[in-house]
Amino acid sequence: MAAIGWIGLGNMGGPMTANLVKAGHEVRGFDLNPRALATAAANGLIPASSVADAVSGAEVVFTMLPKGEHAIAVYMGEGGVLSSVSPGTLLVDSSTIDVESAQKLHDAAAEAGFRFVDAPVSGGISGAQAGTLTFMIGGEPGAVSDASTFIKPMSANIIPTGGATTGQAAKICNNLMLFINLAGAAEGAVLADRLGLDKQVFWDIASVSSGDSWALRTWYPIAGVVPSSAANTAFAPTFTTELANKDIGLAIAAAQATDTPLEIGEHVQQMFQRVLDAEQGGKDCSIIVKLVDGTLALDQEPEQVPALAQAQVN
Ligand code: NAD
């Protein structure tokens, strides 16, 4: 049993910590959102009052935060992880962030005398709940191997990707493909309906044919076909459009830096932008199906999009 510190208990961090608790670890966690903290506490997490309170005395610290700016604030800000952990603590950032921020965290951790790995995940909240996430881990081999021991109860696949920031590079490319696949599943689904196909019959075909993808099997954006689809719950978020837009933006920025044309990726980013413009950024990203069936503008009441938590430490 290990003492684990955890910052960021949202859609992913909540169920991930529940699996660490089930595996017998003592997990002390913090989130700026009291509701997220209370939900995690109901699953056995020990609620902390601040980042420093969550991480002091921990053998390993995990962070699962929205963006690079949040990760930088939580590690490097006043009262942050680097100024609060005990000597020898292993640091693992599982957020999906840009490569530059990840490099900054590697550098700052090394300067403060800590081992750090970038370890983003794939598998969605269904994978987080089931403990079947794929972790891609960049960093020094000894730290990657030690991090893997703690990661086991949350994962089905642990794949070392190479040196610092390569985990983030792999994740950014993976998610570019995911969101293009999601847009493809949305277009196929709506066209199948308009051609008079039964939604279940079409899904049964596509899921064992060349139209198959993780997006089709897990996020199929038509209600009543796939149990894990957000379409069943009026697009309550499992992966917000705001975060999806962030991820595809990371791919586009990386593509610009490497002179790589991403014509389809850029188009899908514009689709997410239209959802944000309709003030639906807090809804699940599979809501882009409404751009295909034409109902986004018609039936969505503008909502208060919950602003991503401030990039502060607390
Ligand atoms: P989320 O918005 O549900 O959760 C993030 C949590 O971080 C929130 O509860 C927020 O309050 C908290 N937070 C922000 N700043 C904080 C701070 N300074 N101190 C403490 N807590 C703070 O997001 P999520 O869906 O859990 O995603 C987390 C990360 O994982 C993102 O980088 C996302 O891109 C990535 N990811 C998400 C999925 C998914 O399906 N949702 C899958 C793979 C990876």
C-alpha cells in the first residue's frame, strides 16, 4: 500500500482514484471544485484542503488537470506540488497538455530534485471507471518503470514512449485521430438514418466492418445504441467539447511547428469551434453530431458554460 497524492478529480481523476483506493492505496486528493472532491471522497479518497495538504508525505503524486496552464500553476505556483512534496516523491502528470508546458514541468521538477514523467491516458471515462486506460509515458526509464507500478490498477496498457514529453506527443497525435473518427461516425450515423437504415442494424454492420473505430464503439452519437454514449444523456459531458477543442488545437499547433498540413484536423477543429460559439462547450464533444443533423442551433438553449477552473493552486 502506498500513500498517493492526487490533484484534479474531474471526469477522469475521480474514477481513476477510485481504482487506486480499490487496490488498497491511501489516496489523498484535492480539487478546486467541492462537488468533485465530495464525489471522490464518497469512493474512499481522503479529501485534502489544498494542493500542499494533498501531496505532503506522499510517495507518488498524480495530476489530472485540464490544460498546460493548470498543470504549470499546480506544480510551480506558490504552495504548489514542487514546494510541498517530500524529498524522493515521484511526480506523474496524466493531464493532456502541450509539449512545451510538459518540457517546462520536466525541467522544473529536475531543478527541484524530483523525478517526473508525462503520462497522459486514453480510454475515456468508461476506461477510467473500468481501470482499463492506456497510459503513454515519457521520461527517464527508471522513473517510467517506477510510475508503472502505481499506474497498474488504473490501466490495461502501459506503454513507455521514450524521453521527456514523448507521452504528450503520442497523446496529441492519438486524439487528432480520435476526433476525426468521431466526426466520421457522426456523419455516417446521420446519413444512415436519412437513408432509412435502422440505427442498431447500421451500427452492428459498421462496428464489424471497415467503418469501425473506438469513437463508433464507445461514443456513437445516436441515442439508444451504445450504453456509454453521451447521446443517451442529452450530451452530459464525459469529454467536454472545450477539452476536445483544446486537444485538437494542440495537434494543429504541433503541425504548424513541424510544417505538417492537417486539412481534416483543421476542419474538425472548426466544427468544435461552432459548438463553442453556440455556447455548448460544456457538453460532450460527441454533440458535433448536431452539426450534421442540423439541430444544434434549433434545440439548444444557451447554457452557462462552466469556465475551466482557474489556473490557480489553492
Ligand atoms: P475535468 O474538467 O472533468 O476535470 C479537471 C479537474 O481539475 C476539475 O474538476 C477542476 O476543478 C480541477 N482543477 C483545475 N485546476 C485545478 C487546481 N488548480 N487545483 C485543483 N484542481 C483543479 O477534465 P477531465 O475530463 O477529467 O480531463 C482531465 C485531463 O485528462 C484533460 O487534460 C483531458 O484532456 C484529459 N483526458 C480526458 C479524457 C475524457 O474522456 N474526459 C480522456 C483522456 C484524457
